[in-house]
Amino acid sequence: MDFATFLVQCLNAVQYGLLLFLLASGLTLIFGIMGVINLAHGSFYMIGAYMAFVLAPHFADSFLPMLAVGIVLAALLGFVLEWAFFSFLYEREHLQQVLMTYALILVFEEVRSLTVGNDVHGVPVPSWLAGSIPLGGLMTYPVYRLFASAACIVLAVGMYLVVNRTRLGMMIRAGASNRDMVRGLGVDIKTLYRIVFAAGVALAALAGMIAAPMSSVYPGMGGSVLIICFVVVVIGGIGSITGALIASLLVGFVDTFGKVFFAEYSGIGVYLLMAIILIWRPEGLLSRRV
């Protein structure tokens, strides 16, 4: 493998890992703070991808405004879902949480089938991001993938600042450590939960919107990312955003280079990584340190 090829694979690994981070950060907040096992989180990724497919013709090359509209719509969906369904799950057993969130997956899939059908769709890359940059001799790298990585980095920095430098972030960190204490201090825990859940839905949908131009938009795409998303949460530590970032990048590199060097066995690389880390640190890399 020459240097240009190695660089391309590194960029692919970082881009994949950062996209996973958008998904996993929302899931680890919902799981760590609200205590809800949300199997429907992958469906929010699918919803984001289909929103990109539906909104793209109306926004033409105005990709950033389209992302903004998608984030707002996803956050509103999160508020409604938390109020209508998830607010009843906080004191329930995990089995009931799993059953209800799995039912939501079926509902979302049926609504998707009725509204946009079961065909595979594509989302065009905006013209101002459609080029590529040269890497060495004959190698090039798509500008859109660099944009996706940069957008994820900006969002990661934004999340860090919100969680560590704002009052809301202080409540989120406290809620991840001790929900009963936060409630006892007079914090409106229902509003906090609603904000956290809406943010988690918006992050997952945004990941889907960003990923849509790089891959097809197809039925059941949420299920394919849900398992790997839970792997990231387990490796990073439940409730830890920093852990989710580290774990996402680790998974990105293991998966990408596993497909390059061990194509026949690449499917087990990520799970082998999870097993090794859990043997070393059963609580994950940075459990509950948001």
C-alpha cells in the first residue's frame, strides 16, 4: 500500500468514525441520562436520509439551509415522540422499553413505505461540493467527504462547548451521573429529558442527511447502523460523549482497514475490538464522564 492509498483509507476511516459519532452521541445521551434503551434510534438516521431525499429537490444547491430545516424538523419530531411515548418509559422495565421502541421501528418503516415507497433512492451531491482533490499520482478524494468530516468536527466541538461550558450542559452532566440528585435540586427533569431526546433525534437525523449523498437511501437502512451504534456506546462508556468520540474513531479505523487487509473477516473486527475493550474495561473507556 502506497502513501496515497494509505491516506485515502485514513480519511475514509475518520469520516466514517465521525459520522458514527453523530449517531452514537445522541444515543449515549438518551441511554445514559434517560435510562431508555432506544432501539428506534437507527430509524431516526433513516428518517434523516429520507428527509434529505425529499427536501433536496426544493433546495437545489442550498445544502446548508436544507440541513438546518432538517435539524429543526427532527428536533420537533423528537419533542413530540418524547411527550407522546418516551415520557412513559422512564420508570418501566427495560423489556417494556425494548418492545415499545421496536414497535416504533415497525411504525416508521410502514410510514416510510406508504409515503415514499420501497425503492432505492439517491441524493445528489451539491454542485459546489461535487469535485475532488488530487492525492498523489492518480488518487483523488471527494470534496463532499471532506465536507462531511469537517461538519462532524464542528458539531463535535459545538457539543463539547455546550456540555462543558453552559448551564444546560452542567445539568446534562449531572443527570448522567445522578438523575435523582438533579431532580432533588429542583431541575425540571421533564424539560431536560425532552431537550436531550430532541437533540439525540436531531443528531441522528443530521447524520442520515449528511450520509445520504454518499450512499443510497433505502428501506431498513436504520437497522444496519443501530447495532454498530450500540457497539460504539458500549465501547465508549454509557453516558460519555468523549468516550463515544474515541470509540467511533476506533471503530472507523478497525472497520476501514479491516476491509482493506482482512476482507473475508472484516465483519468480526469491530466486535473483536469491543470484546477486548470490555475484558480490559467492563464499564467502557470513559463511562459516565460526558
